[in-house]
Amino acid sequence: MINKFDPLGAEVSVISDLLKSGRPERAYKRATKAAKKWPKVPALPKLAGLCAVQQQKFKLAQTNFERAWHLDPGNQELIQNYGLSLVQGGDSEDALRFIDKIGTRAPLTPAQLYIRAMALLREREVEKALAAVEQVLKHQPTHLQAQCLKADILDELRQWDQAIDLLTALVEQNPQFHYGQLRLAKAHVGMGRIDQAVIHARAALDLAPDDPETLEFMATLPNLSREDRSKLKARISHALEGKRPTGRESAAVVHFAAASLARQDKDTADEMQHLFEAHGFLREDLKEWQSRNDKQCRKILAAPLPVAALGPRTDIPRPIFVIGLPRSGTTLVERILSAHSGVQGLGELASVHHWARKAHAQPSEWQAADKLADHYVEHLPNLTEGAVAFVDKAPGNYAYIGAIAQAFPNAVILNVERDPRDVALSMWRTHFGAAGLYFTHDLKWMAAEANRYRRYVLHWQNLLPGRIHNIGYEHLVSNLKDTVEDLARICDLQFQEAMLSPHDLPDAVKTASNLQVRQPISASSVGRWQSVADHFKPFVKALDADLWPNLKAL
């Protein structure tokens, strides 16, 4: 019953009840309207921020939490809300500046240190992130999420066994901790231990049978029993037919789970329907990225090459950069090279993109090639003693090859080429969970990104003749030994037989290819797009024929 003598309290109560009952959109409208009526009450923008979080609109949450914090700057809950929304919204640098500002006024609380550790990990300041999370655990040794975050940091440090040991101890002591079970299952998949992954995925599903992330993860696992699949189908059907999961992201995740099961059942029509539903939820609020990336592409292609470094870095092994569209085979090429005894695979490093962001903000200070080299080397993970080369497999680096080539004159740059239609199908089937791959949520956007990729590569090849080596995926999987021998020659390596069996590598794989790369190399995926040709007409039509002249021959 509304209290006529306390209209503000009554309004806060109504909004809170709407939020608790799973109606965040309606709650948000009331909260923002009430905030205009009572502009100095921090509880109202705080509630609006919580509504936005529940809808997974983190940028909107940031705006409201910031407003609430300015109204009550000493409120610890608001500090945590605002800092966490910055990290969740992808603004980890801003989160660090905010938390460090709070730290100048008083010692950081464990909750604030936790946010700082999350932001540092996102910024690939891994050692600092580990120090911050260790401080959290020093004060709160039973902080379960902090222990999971420490496992994430250990993964980044390539200490995979230690991460699994930590997570195993965590779930042994806290068997009812759902996320711990799920996180351990994912860690086992990364190491190729599917049987162990299934055990903990089952435990996670029993603990939270309607959790979208658990449903999606388990649906991707091979070797599920008939009972597992039956239970999964029932839970996914319940989620889709009953009350829709809160938030577009959650709804999309359930559709991805349903698509995975449909694909295993070879029901292509059902799979495509669920994928169209999933991507439809995720493409909302991302339309501006398309024009933004087009502008960025034009700007980069119009800029002159930075002045080249005077010579190769003598303080690091030889860099090998592997570029290409996501799902084009870049992970496979990295694994082949990493199987060589003198080569260390480092996965997808973010250092080039971090430098590019700084160069955009402060061009006069950061755009020189030596600035990229210094920043890159400073943020390299620990390298194995005796390594003669390392591999950085960040596909999106194709936008910055000009700067990379100038910064590292001795770097090997490998461009993995694959039929864009097979690439598009693989991307369409993958839930990357990252706003940076916004284009994977729309067939025309994927074609636009494929066209941009080709423009970048052709541009760099014209400016830097001989620096970029094309590796054809189709030729690689069909002529393995010949292609691998060519790879070794290009990278100035002695061919080793182990390079033909990258699926035997014990290293963890944390990309979307984590299951495929555990299998022997085959050509089974070549031409797979033809099975969904009718569904992919918008993608094929939007490809620029001038950029893809050999498409009909692929």
C-alpha cells in the first residue's frame, strides 16, 4: 500500500518491488522519472543503475551510478556499483582511475581492491592484478569470487595447472558454489580434459538448472550421455517456452545453447533459427560500432607509416604475428608453430590494441613505432628461456600491421586466408561474448568487416612488399606437411615433426577454438557454408567482389 505521507519512500518501494519481480524495464522508467522529481536523492539513480545492470546495459548503468555517487561520494556501495559498472562496460582504464582516486582518500576496501584487480586484468596488467587479488584474499580468504578471479589471472600467467588446483580446492571446500563448478569445468576444457569438464558441468547444472551460461557451456561439450542431453533439452525448452531470461544477453545465451544441440542433431533449420534469435538480441545498441569502425579504417589507411625502428629488438626473441579474421585458422597456425621446441605461443595479446588506443588519444606522444615497441615489450608475459621466437595470435591486429612492421623490423607477419563464407558460418555459430566482435551479430556487418580486413591487408601488402606472408587455410589442412614446412622456412625455423601434431600440445587453449584444436587436423570444415547457403545470402551479397576476386574459385 502506498504511503501518502511519504511519497518518496513509497516510490522507492514500488521501484524496488518491480526490480525484484523481474521487470527492470518498467522499474527503470519509474526510477528515471522519479529522479527528475527528486534530483538530490541518490537512491533513485542507484535504482536506475541496478535496473540497467539487470538488463545488461552497463553503459547506462555507469551514467546512473556516477550520478548517484556524485550525490553521495562517501557511500561505499555506490563506489562499488560505479566501479564495477565501468569494468563490466569495458572501460577498465576509467575504472582504474576512479578506484585509484578513491584510494587517495582512504585505504581501499576489499571490495574496491577486487574491482581494481578485475580492471587490471582487463588491461593485461597481470602481475599487478595478482597483487591486488592477493590483498583481497589476505583480508577475506573465503571470498569465493576473488578466488575465481585469481584463477583467471593465473591463466593469463600461463600457470594453468595452478589455476585448476586452486579451483579444485575451491569446489571441494564449497561444493554448492555454482560458479566455482562452472569455472572449473571451463578450465578442464581449456586443458582438453573433457571427462573432468563434464563432471563439473553436471554439478553446475544441478546447482543452477536454469542458468543460461551453464546451459550454453554444457551444450557445447562433446561426449555427453543420453541422460545429459535429455536433461539439457528439457531445461533449454523450459527456458525458451517459459518466462524469458532476464536481459537480452541471457536470452541470447539460451538460444545459443539450443542452437548447439540442434547442430549436434543435424537439424540445420532449427539451428539457424536459434542463431538468428540469439544474434538479434545481441545486435541491439551496437549499430554505432559499424560506422565507427568504417571511420577508423579510413583514418588508418590514410595515415602515413610511422618511422621505422632503427633495428630489431635484441632483448626479446623474434616476434611472429598471426593475423586474419576470427575463426579463419589463426589458432591452428599458432599451435603448429608453438609445437616447435624453440617457439612459445602467447595466445591473443592485447598490447597492440592498448597502444593503438593510447596513440589515438595522444597521437604526438604515442604514434611513433618505437613507442609501440617499448609498450609491447614492457607488457610481454614471461618468456621461456631459450625460445628463439614467440607467437602473438591476435586476429584483429590486421588493422595495425603497418605500425607493427615498422616497430619490429625482424617480425614475421603471417596472414591466414580462408574462404570468408566458411569464416562467417563459424563466427555466426560462436558466442564470443565480447563487444569488440560486435560485427558477428549481423550477416551484413560480418561482410563489412571481411571487406575491411581485405582492404587493410591489401593496403599493407602494397606499402610493405614482402613483409606479409599469406597462409591459405584450405591448402594448409589439405597439404599439411608441405604447408608446415613452408611455415618453418618463412619463420627461419628448422622443421620438426611435432609441428604436424599440434593437437598433442598440452598447453591450455582459451579461445573459441579450444575443442577443435584438440582434434587432428582435417579438411572437414572446408566448404561447410554451402549447407546454409540460403541463410547466408545477405552475407555473400554484401561481400565486395573487387576485394574477393577469387571467391567463386574457393
